[in-house]
Amino acid sequence: MLRYCQIVMLLLLAMSASAISAMEAEPDGAAILAMARKAAGGDDWANAQTLMLSGHAIFYGPKGHQPRTIASDYRMWRKFDPDRTAAHGADGKVRIIAKNADALIFEIGYDGETTWTERGITPKAEADKFWASNFGFGIIRQADKPGFTATRLPDDDVGGHALYMVELVDPKGGKTLFGIDQQSHAIRTMGFRTPKGWHLRVYDDFVVLENPSWLQARHVTLYYDGRKSNEVFWTETKVNATIDPALFAPPEK
């Protein structure tokens, strides 16, 4: 009997050791984001200077199921800030134009200081609220820098893809939740709290570009508090192309 108990104890200890080893082998938040960085394009992706995207978009209203607006021509230009430290505020430079054929739906720009739309200069308080509801994805490029912390949260899935969930906190306390595909390590989801509610983006239909290396999601779906707000379908991507600074400049008064 004593011999039997000793054998059982040894088996239990071995099983516990195996379980502990398996847990220790699981990647932590920082390791997961490092895998996502590599899958996205590594240093080419993280250190990109500019990005130009074009395609089309569908916008939904607060009521009903039909699209409110369809932009047959949707374009974005970005100049990245390599020293970005805040996840959910305006950074670098950006301009977005949405058109339906030749009719302008809206446009918005930020030149590093001033936000503007087709209606003119946007007051700072209003601009800050807008960018706080829209900017967030790019902060993942800074995840390996001092002052950032990455914490793994319970795993999840989206569209049949198993995800590692990682909360990234920037040096100013801004929190962003990223969902990383457990197989491809592509960034499949991104979410954060905004003045408009919980904002979630789902990324799909990926294409790999070269020179520089870049993983681009061609289908992006945006939600606020669980309601689908809009979908963007990118058909053309240019990384590190030269962008005329005048493109970001506010309209003359």
C-alpha cells in the first residue's frame, strides 16, 4: 500500500511539473506583440514613414440596417510620428477624403497641430474628442519601447480565428486591447474606450507586400458599443511613398 501511494505521489508530481512547464512555455503579452510585429513586417512595418491607402467604404446610421452613405472613393494619407507615446490622440499627420463619384462626402486633415474639415478649422476640444474616438492602432508599433506594458488577457476568437488577447498600456496610461491571431500572428482586432463608447475594429482579408515588408488588411469593420459603424475596403496600398506636405495643410481662410 505504501509503495502504491508513493507511485501515485510521483505521478501527481510529474503531472504538476508538466502542467507548470506548459504554462511557463505560454507566451506572455510582450512576446505575443513581438510575434505580431514580425508578422506585420518587422522593422519595415514598425518604422514606416508614410502610408497611402485607397478603396471604398460603407457608412451606417444610428437607425435601420441599410447603409447611410457609400463612398465609392475613400482615401487616407498618413505620415507617422516615430516618437508616439499616446495611443488615442492625434499624432503625425493625416488626411482622409470620402467621395461618392465626384461628390464630396467629407474630408478631414491634421497637420501636426491643427485639425480641419471641409467646413474649416475644427476647435481643439472638438478635434481631441474626434481623434480620441478614432486613433489607436498605430501605438502597437511602439510596444517594445520603454514605458509601455503588455499584459496577456483571456484568449478569444473572431470569425473562427483563435486569438491571443493583449492589453497594451502606453506611458500616459492609455489602454488598447489587441487580438492577435494564434496561427498567423496577424493583428485581427483592436479595441479601446472612446467618448462614443467601446470601439472595436476587426481586420480581415490580408495581403503581404514587399519592399518594404508590410501586412495589410484589406477589409476593416468598425464598431461602437457593439453596433457596426462602417466598413472600409482597401484596394491599393503604398508604403513610404513621398507625400507633399501641402496635402495636410488646412484650407486657406
